Amino acid sequence: MAIKGFPNNQSAMIKLKSPLEIGKLQVANQIVAEALAEMAAIIQPGLETLELDILAEEICRRRKVKPAFKNYRGYPRSVCVSINDEVVHGIPSHRCLEEGDLVSIDFGVRYDGYFGDAAVTVPVGEVSSSAKKLMATTEEALYAGIGQVCIGHRLSDVSHAIQETVEKEGFSVIRDFVGHGIGRALHEDPQIPNYGPPGHGPVLQAGMTMAIEPMVSAGDWQVSVLPDGWTAVTKDGSLAAHYEHTIALTEKGVLILSKL
């Protein structure tokens, strides 16, 4: 789940995690990854987005974990389902998916006091070539950002790699929402914007755990929030995509905790 705002890196209180804590985060995030795969597998024209929320709840019961998003700051469901121009935080309902839609699914759980959080964008049936390019570029940007997570690098090196990857393809990085640290809280410091110059912000250290999540628009980066108070849409109605992984930086390198 993305959060609104831009970091004040000088005052960030980053909590480094022990190997034991990273192990718990990995369990939580593997459950999230499995759940996203199950939800993606049922995506088809005619599916009500509420059915994804029902499945998410069932997976939580099966795995004996708590959904991270439900009732978080008043959010009413367990999963965020955002369609086409909806960037993040779309609320599942009786709305049906249609052929050619893009659907971003964002899901999180709490396991033994630690959180998992990840997102993926899924095509509904056959989608346009431009939609495919948007998805591919957003996922590429995610891995470009992860590629900058090294001991001694700066936080904004991650942000810059994401922005550079997105903009070279003619797309725009959403600036109103950011990635975040994660651990015993769903959202911890540091906040991680998806744009900015390299070489700024906190130095990356072993024990840092972060949810990196580029949100990308095929048009302009500006967004507005619908009257439901949650669903963020592109102001110009352009398509959007969203990918997210939770990662841990260790002495041996990066672990992508939410990758199956």
C-alpha cells in the first residue's frame, strides 16, 4: 500500500532488522506473493472485483494471518484493486472487469507481528500494445530500483533509477505516493519516492527492509482522489500500472522477500 508524501530524510528513524526479523518478514511476504498469484489466476472478464477481496480473506484464514489493509486508517477491504486510470487504493465492489482492462492488485498481511506488502498489475484478457508496454516498463523500473539497493548507496539512487527507467519510455512517475520502510509497522521510515536526483538521503545499510513500489502513468503524473476518500486516479484519465516488492538488504546483498 502506497502512502502520500515526500520524505524528510534528515529526520528518518530507520529501524534495522535482525536476521530473525527478516525471516519473519520473508514468511509474511511469501504469503502475500502466493495470494497475489492466486488472485491473478482468476482475473477474467466478468469477474467482480469484490471476488478478489473474498479470495484474499479466504487466503488469510487458510494461512492464519491477518489482512494488513483492512481497517488501516479506515480502509474498508483487505485488498486494493485499481482499474485502468486508477493508480492505487481502489476499493473492491460489485464492479465487473472488462476485456482489455488493466488491474493493479495490492495486498498485505501481518504474520507474527511483521508485515508483508506487494503489488502486481494484471491484464484482463487481451490488452493493447501500449498497455503491455506500460506494464513492462513499470516492472522494469521496480527492478531497476531494487538494483540500486546496495550497502553504501543512497536512498535517492533507488528513486532516480526508477524515474530514469520510466521516463526514457515516455511515461510519467506518480509523485503523490511513495514506497516505504516496513517491519513491525506496515509503513515505517524511510519513505521512498519514485523520482529525484541520485546521491541524496540516508545511506543504505544492512538490516534495512523496504517496500519499493513504482506507480506509473501513461500520461501526466498528477492524480486526484475520488469521493470515496481512497481511490487515486490520473487527472488526465490515462492508464496506470503499479508493481511492488518488499526487499531486505543484508550483508550478502538484497533479498526480494515477496518474490515466489
